[in-house]
Amino acid sequence: MRVFSISPGGVSESDAPPQQLPPLGHVWIACTRQEFETGWSQLQATLQALCGLQLVDLHVSDLLNAQLPSHFDYTSQYDLLVFRRLATGAGQAVSRETDQGASRRGGPPILRHIDTSPVGFAVFERVLLSVHPADCAARDAYASRLLQVTSNDVRTANSRLPASPADLMLRIVNQMVDGFLELRRELTRQLDHWQTELLNPRTRFNNWATLLNTRLALHQLDEICEDQRSSVQDWIESVKTWPEADTPATQRERDLLLVRSRDLLEHIERVVHHVRRLEQGVETAVQIHFNAQSNRTNDIMRTLTVLTAIFLPLNLIAGIFGMNFEFIPLIHNDSGFWWAMASMGLTAVALALLFWRKRYLERSGR
């Protein structure tokens, strides 16, 4: 468990939750799902001491559920946001709850990046409680940024620190969405490679199982992003229903919160748009592949048909002179064989020129 006290003077970290709120600023309590499962009663007591209220039992169940999709819920005292983040990178061990909720995928390592796990946020007036998977990189990365901002420049730290628990939550979620944005380049590179193989007439594409897994993974990513977008939209609508600000500073903070929320929503929509474009690109490449295969088959059949049409008159001539009659023209002539061969050759050349002129023997452009 990591606890941060964020005030205008800077950020301080401790291992245990405070017994009371600081005079200014807010508190961020970040724990893993296993820590929350074993010590949720103590955390409830901490919330009671700091905020004068506790989490609803259903929300406790939501924070403990590793299979929960992204969604937003609220009470009259606090808001709850569950947001699914990307699992750890390829080559590293994924968390226990991710292993239980995601099936093993075949194919390239990029597909294993799409496995996700939920991160829960309980947003109080001056306290943010976040429940992360084990070894959550998003939590540690943003915690390092908080501490680095304070240590670099104390004078500008106040303007760069989150102004409220809601602002802090949005910044963490935005960092999670950035992971999805970075995933787009790797997916695009992999799919472009497969599209090149699909459209190359000199290679035989046999990686259909992996391509199918990729399509399923893209569809799953689309559903994940749709849930994320819906939850952020519900959050924005909830912020709009908050009581009117009583001071200009509070109103400006509220406006900045809405601006950051809309920016987060725009990032998610960019991921959704790109994923759908990748899906359409894969579908189009597969259709072009089969159309090209069909065109090549038609070219082969056309060539075989032309060759058959060329040799058909030759077979007719050979059949006529092969009939079992005693009196056949040229059959007893010394030059009859050469006349027959010459007529067969001229017939073949004439038909070949005719078909070539009609472009029946022309290769289609690649």
C-alpha cells in the first residue's frame, strides 16, 4: 500500500494511512486488489475517520471483482469509476487476476498486450482510494511523476500537482489510455506485415489461425474501449450535476476538470476509431486476397482453355488421318506426312495469333 499526501507545498509518501486529513490538499491511498481484499475493513475504518463515511458493500464487491468491465457509479457522497488498463508487457508474468480472466492466446506477442485488468477509483471530496492489480505499472509510474515534480522545482510544483482527488483520478486514467494509444503502432505494424503477405502473389499465406485471433482481439479491444468511453461519458454527466461553485477559483477548477475529462474522452475515441479502421483493413485485405486468388485461378483456366482450343483442331486432323480406311487422300503419298504436319502447324500458329490478338493469352498485370 502506498499513501500520498498532496498539498500545495508538495507531496509526501507514507506506508500507513493517516488518521486525519492535512489542513490543505488531499490524500491518495493506492493499494493492490489483494491488499484491499485482506484489509478492506481497516480501509473502511480509515475512510470513516477521514471522510466520515464508508464504501457501500456493492462497491466493495466491484473493487474486488477482477472481471468487471469499465463502468461508472455514484452515491451522494462519492463517485466510483472502474477502468480497465492494459496488462503487463509481453515476456513478463501477468497478474493472477488477469490470468484467471483472460484465456491464453496464440499468435504474435502483440496479442497478449490486449489482456486487461480493472483498476477501481473511489473519489471522495478530499480522498482518492484506488485499487490496482498486483505490480501495477500505471500507479508506480504516476507516483514517480508526482514525487519528481515536487523534487525538481518547488515553485512550479503547485501548478503541476492535481488540484483534487477527481483531477488525480483523471490524470491516472489518462496515463492508462496513453498505453492504448501506444499499442496502436505495434498493432498497425503487425497488421501491415500480414496485409503485405496476403497481397503478395508469390507467397502462400497459411497464418489464418493467427489472423483470426487478431480479429477477435481487435473486436475485444473495441468492446473494452466502448465500455471505457461509456464510463467516462457517465462521469462527465455526473460532474455537470454537481452543485454550483461558490467561488471563481472553485468554478475554474470545475471547468478544468471538465476539460480534462473531455480530453480523456477524445483519447479513447481516437483508440476506438483506430481499432475499427484496423478491423476494416483486415477485412479488406482478406477480401482482396481471395479476389486475387480468384483472378489467378481465372487466368489459369483461361490459359488452359486456349491451349485446349489450339490443340483441338490438331487432334481432329490426327483423328481423320488415323481412320482405318484404305483410300485416304495423301495417305499413300510420300509427302503426305509433311503436308499434314504443315497444315497442323499453320492451324496452331493461326489460332495462337488469333487468341493472342484477342488477349486470351495475355498475362494480367500484378
